[in-house]
Amino acid sequence: MKRMEMIKNALMSFTMFFISYFVPKSRSKIVLGSSIGIKFNGNPKYLFIRLSKDKKYTKFSPIWLTKSEKVFEKLKKFNLNVEKIGTFNSLIQLLRAKYIVIDNTPEDVFIWPFLFGRFNVINTWHGVPIKKIGKDYQTPREETGKLRAIYNIFNKIFGFNSKHHEIMIANSEMDLVNMNSAFSPKKIFLTGYPRNDVFFNRKYFEVENERERLGLNKYKKVFLYAPTYRPYQKVLPSFSKNFLKKFNSYLIKNNYLLLVSAHLSTSKVEVEEFERIRYISEFEDTQELLTNIDVLISDYSGSIIDFSLTKKPTIFYCYDLAEYSKKVGLYYDYNKLFKKLIVNNEDDLLNMLINLNRNQKDYRGIHKVFHKFMDGKSCERFIEKVLK
């Protein structure tokens, strides 16, 4: 970030801070955003759709804020209330909002991560934590820099970090314990994750037909490899050419497809594309992708927990389990919980992919560990418990 832009953003933050104590709040206005303002996804997305579509909630006036022209045009096309981040109107919306709903930092709805003042921020988070987060995760030296130093100064003065974690939600009792440990919120509501309602009513939440858009209908089965972020590795190694050739032959023979997707914080996953292996670098919403696949291959990602609601095959490809546990940390004992579903080399992975039915009982039971609610009513619980 350039120095002049940083100064401008800092001045804007201080201006918003002072003005926020004088501008009256609207009881109906709810501002939502996610993924540092560049995507239409996460818990805020599904809450936004529910608030916008359900006649039961006409007392609320939701608006989505985004930096993305693509998202802006998409929501305009479907007559949904949207505004670009940084415009005068977006600032008014933030100042007037009764609640601001995010899933990471205030940058989901604002020009940068610092938004202090009289704002009621609800952080819905962006995944049930498997890996250590917040106070439980010690930031490695290589991750710190100028922006982190500035962040720490602002945090010390204004208590910023705790400010945008004051109100949070949890997916289960265990999740509630972990979120309390990581962020110490003033209030935490056990509602389930609103984004998981899509697994129970895909058509209701569908803005676009992603299966059709990605051309998935012609395949009998779709696999997804979606590894999570490693702070110690910006570009993730994928598979050897030999593995890809063998698996590609298997995919062709059975009319299957493998999709590969990178985490938002990872620049890419190195993978050579074959006839039935496709890299999708800019997918808008992982949740929509999860509702359109048949098999998930991942590691320490919260997507595993979400996908478990489908009771479809899940494979834990944890080639660096010891290293990840040491450098990042995990809330759960992987070897105890997922022992029969973990593979750490390509030969075992290929064997498990070809024999998916072997561990049916194990992957069908994952959801019982991580989900308090399995009824597709998490949006409803959130609105009634949190936005009351």
C-alpha cells in the first residue's frame, strides 16, 4: 500500500470515528460484506439473501458493500441492494447501520481493516476453525511487516482487534469454546453457520446456476481438491506428473472430473492441467462449489466441516501434518478423529480415491462431531437471536 493512500485511509478512519458518535442509527439498516470486499460469499452472503428475499424480514433493509465491479454488476442484475466500498453512500450506510455483518475484518465493508467508533460489528467468521486462529495462533516472523506493525499500534490505542470480534457466532459447543479462546468476544451466539443452509435448500440461495456455468452436468462425478492456506508456503505444491497422469486416466475412463481451487490467501496451487483436471483460480463462493461436487479432498480447511453435512466422501490429504501442527497448530487431534480418512502420500491418496466406498461409515459420521444444527435454519436463528 502506497504511503499517500495509507495516510488518506487513516484520515478517513479517524473521520469516521468522530462522526459515528453523532450520526443516528437506523433500526432497519444492516450492512454486509465479506472476503476483504472482493467476493460475494461466506455467512454474510447467505444472511443477505435471506434478509433480501424473505417477506418475514421486510423490517430490515440490507445492503451489500463490495470493491468488486463484477460482484456489483451481478447483484445489480438480480435487483439486490449493493454499493461500492469507498463511495460517499457506502460511508453513510456504515454510519447509519444498526449492525455491520462481516466474516473477517472491517475491510469486508470498508476501505481498509481499521474502522473504529460507534459501530455494532458482528463477525460471523469464515469457517469453523480446525487450525489455530486469533490469540491461539502465534504469527511467524516472516508474516509480520509494516502493515502488521501499524495494525499493532492501532490495536493498542483503540482495542481494534477486540472491537471487531465483540459479537460472534458459533457452529457447535466445541466451536464456541475455540472461538472464545481465540477472540474472547463479549457475546457469542450458538446459531450454526448461515452459509450451511445452502446444503438444505440450494435453489433458494442460488443467484446463478454454478453447475451449469462450470459445465459440470456432463460428468458422472466431480472431485474437488481445495487445500487450505499455509503461512509458511505461498505457492502450494500439488501432485507429481505421474500421479496426475494415472488419476487423469481413471477420470476419463469413468467420465469424472477433478477441480483444483486455492485458498484466498494462497497465490496458487501448482498443478499441471490434464484433460479431466481443471484449475479454477477465481471461484466466487466455495459453498456453491461444495454443493455441486461429489468428493472433497482437503486438509485443515473448514470446508471439510461444511461439506460433512452432505455425508459424501471426504479425504484428508495431509502430507505435512507434523509440520502444520507445529507451525500453525490444530484444535483437534487429527490422528484420533480422522485416522482412517488421512493419507500423507500420493500412492495412498490414489488408492483411496479409487476405493471411495471403503470408509463410508467414517466420513458419514464427521458431521456429528462439528455441527449442533443440521436443519437448514441457521440464517433464521441468527436473525432472531442476533439481529433482534
